Amino acid sequence: MTAPTPTTSDWWAGARPRTLPAAVAPVLAGTGVAAYVDAAVWWKAALALVVSVALQVGVNYANDYSDGVRGTDADRVGPMRLVGSGRARPGAVRRAAFLAFGVAGVAGLVLAVTTSWWLVAIGAVCILAAWYYTGGSRPYGYLGLGEVMVFVFFGLVAVVGTTYVQVERLPEPAWYAGVGIGALACAILVVNNLRDIPTDRVAGKRTLAVVLGEERTRYLYLLLVLAAAVAAVALAVVTTLGALAGLAFLVACLPALRTVLGGATGPDLVPVLGRTGLAELVWALGVALPLLLA
């Protein structure tokens, strides 16, 4: 049997581009805070962006591999899965995940050498968290802890870390920004898991959405959107009122909220992923630009 040869389009689809705003947004927000409290260091911001995007792509490929070999993706609705669809061999997808983690590791090592060596430990924890989300014998993503990981690593760690490597301290505004970004990053995962409740139940994958059930998961999405709004207000209070421009994300979120709270299921939830990712990017730009100008 001839080994499958994935195309460039297949690899791009497997990287799940709708999730990439969740990697760009924390770096924008963290750099905005750095500029406000001291000064932005643009080459460090660029390296932080490489770390963030590479980790996001790596975790997407790692999830594709781990869910694929477990059979969780056999009847999955939504973006194409490389392993589950048979487009790529599991080993190739696993190597792609490790390559992405390697890129993140190299960029992170440069930041650690020029900032603080303890960042090496933080980076190692980030990579381990990315792999064991669905990897290993007891993946925590199957135990309802995925949202916790996303909030911590793609919210607090990503934003506060971006600020730290530029100003070498942990200012209060960075934490508020981390909460706002983390809440919307979680919202992306909540929608993803809401869509997959039927297949995840069959596969024995106990995501938080499976545990909560459809109705409460829909209200969790609303709660996360509201948390992001509160975080934008809090950030504006401790920095500049211009940061209230971050509330513009609500415009992008309204169609998504109507879809989620309206009871949409399956493929009808797929566009919500993109809209929520866009909302996160708008939140980051809305607060970062006023902070840079201030």
C-alpha cells in the first residue's frame, strides 16, 4: 500500500489556521503592556511571536496525532484531521509536532539567554503541557482540564511572559491582559468541544463540555466573553481609558454568541471558531494600540 503524501494544503489545514489568532493575540497584548510600562523591545516581541505560533501549531499537530491514533477523530465534525482522515501517517504528523516544538524551543532559548535562564523551565513546561493535552497514557484534555491549560498557557503565561522578556518585571496590567486573552482563548476551545460532544462521548473523551452538558457549556461561552469584557475595563482603569477600545471585540463576538446561545450544533458551530478567534485578535489590538500610543 502506497504511503499517503499530504499536500501543502493538507498540512496547512492540519495546522488549524482558525486557531492561530490565539497565538498572535497574547503577543500583541503583552507587547502593548511592555510599551506602556517601559518600552517595547521589538526583536524580543518577534521572538515571542515565533514561540507562541510554533507552540500553537505544535499542539494542533500533537492533538491530531494523539486523537488520530486513539480513534477519537474517526467521525469528527469540523476541520480536516490529518491522521483521522488518512491523509498522513501518524509518524509524519508526530514529527511535524516535534518540529514545531523545536522551533518554539530554539526561539525561547534565545529569549532565556538574553533575559533570564528560569525561562527555560517555563518553556519546557509549556511544551510538556502542549504534548500531554491529548498525548500520553492519561491526557488531561480527556479529563476536563483543557480549558485550564489554555487559560494558563495561552493566556497568563503567553501575555505576562511576552511583557516580562521585554521589561523584565511582572506589571499589574499584564495580568489583566492575560485574563482577557485567556478567557477568549478558552472560548475557542469551549466551542470546539461543544461541537464535538456527541463524538467525544462515544470515544470516551471527557472534555469539560461533555461533563457540563450542552446547555451549561453554552452559558460557559457567554461567561468567558463577559470575563474578557471585564478584563478590558480593568486594564483601562489601571492604564489608559483608551484601552476600552478592546471592547470592540464584542462586535465580533455578537454573531458567535447568537449562534452558540441559539442552540447550533455540529457543522453550524464551525464558523464560531473563526469569529471567536477574530474577537480575540480585536481585543488584543484594541488594548495594545492605545497602550503603545500612551
